[in-house]
Amino acid sequence: MMRTVPGVSPSDFAKAIRQFEQAVGADWVYTRDEDVDLYRDAFSPFLGEPEERMASAAVAPSEVEQVQQIVRIANQFKIPLYPISTGRNLGYGGSAPAYSGSVVVDLKRMNRILDVNEENASCLVEPGVSYFDLYRHIQERGLKLWVDVPDPGWGSPLGNALDRGGGYTRPQFRNHFDAHCGLEIVLPDGELMRTGMGALPGAKTWQQYKSGFGPWIDGMFSQSNFGIVTKMGFWLMPEPEAYLSGSVLAAKRDDLYQMVKILNHVENSGVTNGLPDTGSPLLGIQTIEEFAQAMEDKPQPAPDPALLAARDKAEAGDSADLEAYGSRKNMAYWQFKLKFYGPAKAIAAQWEYCKDKFSVIPGVRFEDGPLYRLPLSAEQRENVHWPEFGIPTLNMFSIGARSSSNPTPTHGHMWFSPIIPRTAEAVFEANKVFAAAAREFDLPTLRFSLPSCYWERAFIFIFAFPVTTDPATNRKNRNAFHKLIELGAQHGWGEYRTAPAFQDAIMNVYSYNNHALRRFHETIKDAIDPNGVLSPGRYGIWPKHLRKSR
Ligand code: ADP
């Protein structure tokens, strides 16, 4: 039994499927439940409920011309499409469409690495090229280039960048969309377009100069539904000579104000050029690096009850006991781990400069981390957080897995990820607001959390909301998620990315001047995709005929 597409007659759908088969070959069109179900979102917050987003079929082209044909067929029969690259976007929607009944256009077979240029430190890839593919390609050829990878490192450079994901190395690479240089796009009417220098036929600089000529429209193809990207260029990071890390350790709660200010200065000046890693030994907040390395299934010693009591008091607003505990046990309140990539001599000097700057904080201490000359030795490799060295890994999956410290794992998670200002004031305020909200909305108690520094100049919190197999619990958590979006917006905080389940709600709070931004998106959508065939609903952009259902 074939599935159905809303608003499309079963006979038209069957005709469209036959035409898809003619375009790509019958082996590459999937209509049976057992195949189509592979595109369900394993982390869907609607597990087992009618609202779960379901595809009606899937089609897997191998060539750009086939993508164009698919789009033209979809226009003829008004079939909604949902392109994915490798569809590994777990926590942000996976491979399931934003609108049920869409046909997933699975681009995994378009997996050619079209160019890797060592001198220019750039590449040009198709959507199905995974981080592992690109990493291996570079390793096999012995090229001195790094790919900035997300963690976990499955997924694709192209899909991750289009959803504006991030990584772990220097700022201009860890912002994956910022690192791109040139796009090729199949537009919603089947037309093929190239951006940047790619618009100049025979251009020699498609992956060298980003903006080309005229309005720079590349951003419109990220977090949107304006085209199917079939090629994407990226700038890669030349393998640095060396890597160094160093920790800044401060003793008092209120030291955070100065620490963040100084951190911002040394980062914005380019003096520290890795991902700053924040933690609090006293509050029990691990740095990302510690978190990633603590994944082995080792039973943890029970914390000292005196420490737990002091922590509770600190979270209730009185840090005196916790600070005293820290000074007795030589434990820091705050730890900022700075990372440096570059020539060994230069980065040693950069770390010295940072120490000078942080020295204005009374009682501050420093710990010199290791200096590694690159490439890493096999032994060094065992002891580092791979993504900081451009090495993709799946280790992150062991965090949620069943273990002695996690006997009842959840069924997945949805990420709630608000952007807040890069100030200590904002960190304290957001903690207060979100902890009160957790109590109010009956969520698991929220301990004090530190935000991350993935993006320059802003902090980001990344909270995992559990997904369970119980619809009532999922419903409660979804409601809380909606309330947090509203609450964040009231404080001027907005999310950077979300799963389709919450895209309308988040777009709805980006409402300046009576939703001028969303209205602009809709004007563009209507102009370039009048039949509304491309990823309806993605990031809150609906075609006209579905807008009332928003
Ligand atoms: P990854 O390959 O990293 O797993 P996904 O394929 O999950 O990334 O992509 C994330 C989202 O970005 C998808 O759900 C889809 O909406 C959009 N997307 C991915 N690839 C393309 C593409 N080539 N063209 C247009 N949109 C895309």
C-alpha cells in the first residue's frame, strides 16, 4: 500500500512515483513502509503520536540532472519534497520531513569529493560526502589539511553547514556555514544556479573568493526551503604546526564577571584561537573536553556531602561556603580552558599574553596544558578530544547509552539552544530564569549550567530535553519547550536552530515589526516556489496554500 500525500490524489501520486522511477531508476525510489520508515526521526518528540512527521516515499538521485527532473515532476503533481544530505541531524529533526507526506530526496548517493586543493586549503563536495569520507580522503593523500567536524562527526559538511551547525577548531572554521565558499543550487522550479564566483562561467576562483558580484544571497539557502544545494565549497584549516591548551582557574563566584570580559577580549583579538572551554570544578560542571573524555563506563566516586551541601547553598544564592570549600581543597570555582593553534613559539607567547591579562583577577591560577606538535602521535591521539584536532568520532553516542552511571537511558533528546550575551550577568540571569522555569513546568531540576562558546561574541546554552516512549511525558516536555521559547524571547534570547516540531514557534518569536522577517521569507517563497513543493514548513516558512495551518 502506497502512502498518501495531503492534497494529492492517489492516482497522481502513483504517476509521480512512476516518473521518479524513470528519472532515477526503480531501485532508487522507495515506497514500502519498511524502507520509508528508515527516514523517521529516531528522536522525534511525537513518537507514536499522529503528529509525528512521516515521509510518503523517498527518492535517491545520483546526478544533478536527476535532482532537476525530480523537482520538475514534483511541480507538475504538486508533491512536497524534503531534501536531505545524509540525514543525521539527530536532536534537530533527523531525516524526517517538516511536513508529513513529503517525499524525501535522499542525496547520499551524490557523494563525490570534487576537489580538495591543498594550496588554497579548500574543497568542493556533493551533499552525500560525509565528514568521515572527507577526512579519509585527506588522510589517504597525506594532505596537510583539517576538516572542522561536529561531535558526533557523522553527517555531512554540506548538510551540517546548511543547518548552521558548528565544530571545535578556529572560529572561522567551526562556524560551518561561515566557512563555505560557493554553492550550486537546484531552485524550486528545477533551474540550476551557482553563487559567488561560480556564477561566472569558467571562473578560476569559485572556492577562493566568497561573495562574487551583486547581492550575497548564500545565506538564504541555510535554514530555509529555497533550493536543493547540490555542490558546496568550503575553506579548510591548514594543519597547524602545534596545539597548546592552558587553564585559567579562579576562586570566587564573582570572578566570572572579569573572566568573561577578558576571555572576550583575548578571543576577539585572535590571541586565543581555539574553542574556549568553560567549566566549574566546585559546581561540578565539566568542560566539554572533560565531558567527552569521561565517557568510558567507569563508576564515579560519590561526591563529598559537604561539597554537595555547599553547592546547594551556592545555587540558592550564597556562595560563601562553596568558596571556602574551594580554598580548603584547592578547587577552582571557574575554569576556562583556552586552546591555541599555530607555530609552537607563537602560541606559547599567546598563552603568556592571556595569562598576563587574566592576572588582574586576585588569586587566579594557571595550569599549562600539553603542547602537541602535529600531527599527533598514536599515543597522543588516545588522550585528546578528537574533534579539536579535526578528527571525526562517534564516541559521543556512548553518553546517552546504557551504563552503570546511566541505567535507564532516554530515547533521545531535543536540543533547546538559546543564544545569550557573552557576559557573566547574562549567565547568572539565564540560570535563574531557566531554573525557575524548570520548577514551574515540572521538568527535572536544572542545576547551574555554563554556556558554551561555539560562536564568537555570544554564548549558547544547549539543554537536552529527553524524549521518552511515553506520549504523556513527551507532551509535557513539548509544552515546557514551547514555554521556554516564549520565556527566552521575553528576556531577549532566541534559539539558533531547532527541530521542525518547534520551528514555527521559534520563527514566531523573531517577530520584530509585525513579523517583517517572516513576511519577507514568505514573499521570497511565493516568488520562487509558487507550488510550494520544497520542504514546506521548514524553519517556519510555509507556502501560501499551507500558511493557514501554521
Ligand atoms: P547531515 O548530512 O549533516 O546529517 P542533514 O542531511 O540531516 O545533515 O541536513 C540537515 C537539514 O538540512 C535537512 O533536514 C534538510 O532540511 C536540510 N538540507 C540538508 N541537505 C540539503 C540540501 N542539499 N539542500 C537543501 N537542504 C538540505
